[in-house]
Amino acid sequence: MVFCPIREMRDRMASSMANLMVSDPGWREEASQIMDLLDSADIFALPEGETPKAWCQSLFQHSAFSGLAETAIEREIVPKEIGRPLDMINNVLPSVYRD
């Protein structure tokens, strides 16, 4: 198996975001805010999933997340240290799009 740091970071980001959302009964509201932020950055993902884990895995499969994961690597972001799902996205978007 070939190691792919971008795929690994994308998976870590999705897992960390899902872990943050799983304990929040209003996770769909946060998901909606994430989608609004992504839309403003012209990233039009259509994630599916009835659980936070499924939704996050679906979201991070969008092609734009390879570039966002690469940015996370460049900025030495540690996904499990991020405290809010929205920050997971804010930390990797170009500053012009940040919330």
C-alpha cells in the first residue's frame, strides 16, 4: 500500500470533525453552517449521510478536499486539536473566505 499524506490528512480531518459532531444533537445545524462556508468559497459539495461520521466521510471525498488537506499539511494543522467542526474548514480556506 502506498502512503499518501494528502489522503491521510483528509481522512484524519473527516474523522476529527465527525468525533466533534457526534456528541452534538444539533449537528445538522453545524453541517449547514459548514456548507454555507464552503459555498461562499465556491466549493459545492453534496455530502450524504444520516450520521455525523457518514456525513463527514462523504464531505471529505469531494475533490476540493485534497487541496484543503494539502493546506492543512503545509500549515501543520493537527485535526484532533481543533475544537469546532467549523474551525476545521476555516483553518484551511484561503483567508478571503474565512468566517
